[in-house]
Amino acid sequence: MAFTITDAPTKEELESYSAEQLRAYYALKASNNDTLSVHSIPPTVDGVRRRTVDKYGELIAYMSIEDYQGILQGFLIGLVGARRILEIGTFIGTSAIYFANALKRNGVKGGVDGTGHKPIISLDINEEFAEIARQNFVEAGVDDYIEVIVGDANKTLASLSDLTFDLCFIDADKESYRNYYETMVNNYMIAKDGLFIFDNTSFDKVLTFADTPVPVAPDAKPLDVSLGGFEITKEVAISLHEFNEHIRKDPRIEVVMLPLYTGITLVRFMH
Ligand SMILES: C[S@@+](CC[C@H](N)C(=O)[O-])C[C@H]1O[C@@H](n2cnc3c(N)ncnc32)[C@H](O)[C@@H]1O
């Protein structure tokens, strides 16, 4: 069942919902709570999404994080007191807009600093997406906070190895997650107690390939956010599974996977 924010179910309707439907309903509510978090949703995000659906269709538009995830990630930025952020996978800029607004709330100023960079560096391989993102940043009033570098992030990352980030959001090609992680950790590109956020780490198919128990409640399910029938290949699932197992055994970090959406892995780097 798809809910909209204007739904106000009666007590009888609520009682008729399955646990999964209730979870989906409250995920949406939590993303749009007028009194709690509406100031956390950047006002331009809806327009960014609508234009993306018009141009590319619903399926590809789902690549952007949803409001709830944006609010959660903004909250984490506040929690770690992040001042410099690296994003791998810009797409049309939704997550970066959330990040920029969270930095603003943290009192971080925009513009190029002594390193020659803006507070958020976002990497994408696709020039067309990057250009749309840049326009969206201007519209959202955050272009002072975000620079997009176009190219294969596996290469771009190596050229940024002198920089240190407080938070890194990894949301691009899943086969490269391990390389992104190793490059950043081995070059101390993530600050002490800095945070990695890896998206999509528990796609259903990844769980199929897991050979060790997944540390979530037995009845836990990803929230019903309807991925529009999007399927990942077996190769991607195996890469993600290998990545999950790799970091679980790394003594340099603390790791927790949130069973939200298609899995969000938080990694605290302690060096
Ligand atoms: C899921 S989307 C990112 C969504 C964005 N973080 C958001 O939530 O709004 C993934 C992006 O990664 C980019 N990408 C894929 N492979 C890449 C690579 N090797 N290097 C850099 N970007 C890549 C794609 O072009 C796509 O725009």
C-alpha cells in the first residue's frame, strides 16, 4: 500500500494495517513531521525530484535518497560535527543538498577554503547528472558549499588523497565500495572518529549470499519504499556481500548496519 502524507487513517484503518504497512506509514510520517523536522527538508528537494521524474522516469529518480534518509544523514552530520564531507555518487544532487543544509546548521561557512575546495566535494562519473546537480545547487542556494568533480571516482579519489573528511557518503557503483573504503582508510582521508555512510548495503539479494548471520531482528524487513521493481545483478550482490564481510572483520572501525530502505551501513573510523 502506498501512503501519501495527506493520509490521516482512522483508528479502524490503522488496526487493519499489517506491521509492514504501519512501518511504511510511520517512515513517511517521520520524514514529514511538521513540528519535528520540516525545517530539515530543504525546500527545493521536491522540485529537484519532480524534474528528475519528468526527465528520466520514476525508476531512475529512485536513485536519490528519500527525505527520511536525508534527515537522518543531516542529523548524523550534526552529531559528528562534520565540517568537510566527501560524497561518491552525486546524481542530481539531492543528498548533497541535505548535506549542505546540515553544514549550514553546524555553522560551517561556504566557499573555497585553504585547501582550494568547498566544504563538500561530490564525485560522479556522469557529466549530464553533474550539470543538473550544479543547477540544483544554485537553485537551493548551496552552490557555495558543493563542488562536483566528474570522472571515475576510483581515479578521482586517488587525486584527493591529501584531504581529510569528517564524513563520507558512498552511494555510487557497488562493486567499488571496497576500493573506495580502502583508499580512504589507508590514506587517512577520513578523520579520527569520522563517519562513513554506505548506502544500499543490504539489498535482499545480498542477504541471499550472506554466509554469516545478519545482526538484525528476525522479523526485520527493509521499509516499504517501493524500488519500482529494481533488481540488482548477482555480481553486484556478491560484491556488496564481500564488502560487508570485509568491513565486519576490520579492527580499525566500529560498524553497524541499519536495516532501513536497502540497508545503510555506518562505519566509525578509530585510528
Ligand atoms: C544512487 S546515485 C547517487 C544518488 C545521490 N547520492 C542522491 O542520493 O541524491 C549513483 C550515482 O553514482 C554515479 N556513479 C556510478 N559509478 C560511478 C563511478 N565509478 N564513479 C563516480 N560516480 C559513479 C552514477 O552516475 C550515479 O549518478
